[in-house]
Amino acid sequence: MNAAPPKLTRAQPPVAAIVLGAVALAIAGVVFFFNPATHHFYPVCLFHKITGLNCPGCGMTRAIFALLHGDLTVALRDNALFVSGIFLLVVRGGWLAAEKIRGRRAGEFFRVNWLWPVLFVALAFTILRNLPALFFLSPE
């Protein structure tokens, strides 16, 4: 006789969130202690290597390093889109947490209808950061 597996209840910890948090902390620890500008074991951007152009993610590891060391201006110079995205994610998470505390229905973290605008912004950022007149959007 096979019994059905036990159902998850809210009292049990969300395993995926715990594992994801542990992995994020481990990656942040590596980036904190090993500067991407001086240590060369970090993966390289294949798009940049092949085309010589900067993708929306170019400079992200250096931006994380700068943020972890409290240097917002350097992080913005390395990848303004990533830093802005982190800020928006924190604001959205805080808003959802406040709704949950108030006892209201919080909704989805990322709505599907936001996908196209986010992709458009990433594409526009990629185009703009590769224009010579807007050199300041490209990482050094």
C-alpha cells in the first residue's frame, strides 16, 4: 500500500528559498573578497568577446563588487541598468512585504505583462551604451 506524500504546510521552511539564499550569499562572498578587475577566474562575456560590444550584463560583476563595498557611484558607472534593477527589486519586495503585513493580497512578484517593457529597456540600454556619445554607460 503506497501512501500519498505529505503535503507541505506553511510551518515547513521553503527549501528552494533557503538554498537560493545560501547560493547567493556564497557568490556574494566570493565577489566581495576577489575583485573582478584583478582576479581573472570569473566568466567572460562571450557577446563582448565576439563582437567587441557591451551587452546589458557587461560590468555586472564589477558593479556587484562595488555595491558590496558601498561604492554606489562606481557600481552605477559599471552597470547602471543592473543597479537600477536591484533597487527596483528591493522596492517591489518591500511593497509586497508591506501588503502581506497589512493582511492584504500581495499578488505576484513579477507580472508577466512587465516582460516586454523590461526587455525593451534592456535592448535600449544595450544600444545606448555602445554609442560613442554615451561612453559613460559602458564599463571601463
